[in-house]
Amino acid sequence: MASKGRGNASTLRRYWSTGPGAARIRWGTPGDWTRCTRQLHKYMGARAKGYCQLLHRRATGVYTGSRANVGRRRR
């Protein structure tokens, strides 16, 4: 039996990858991963970094360190 007070993981994933949370993060623009970690750190603590990496992959199709990442800073 699921414990009370726990959120639905798929609902949260949708919220942060395509819903109103995604609008706040603006996936695919420079600084999207940083905005994500700042937003989610309040709720997840240090786990936010890994979760934002997964959300970034889900929303944009590439990981943050990939050369294919359009939001990546060029040197």
C-alpha cells in the first residue's frame, strides 16, 4: 500500500518536464539546468542535481554535458 502524503512521481515528472514547472525552467535555453536545480533544491536537497539531469534529458533529448546540448556555453 502506498504511504499517505507521497506525490505521484509521473505527475511531478510531467509538471517539471512539460507543465508549468517547465515554463519556469525554460528547457533548451542557456542556464536551464541551473534554474532546475535551484527550483528543485527546496524540495529534494542534493538529489535535485541528478533529477534535473534526468529531466534535462527527457525535455531536450541530450544530457547537459553533451556537445549536442544547444544551451551549452561555448568556449
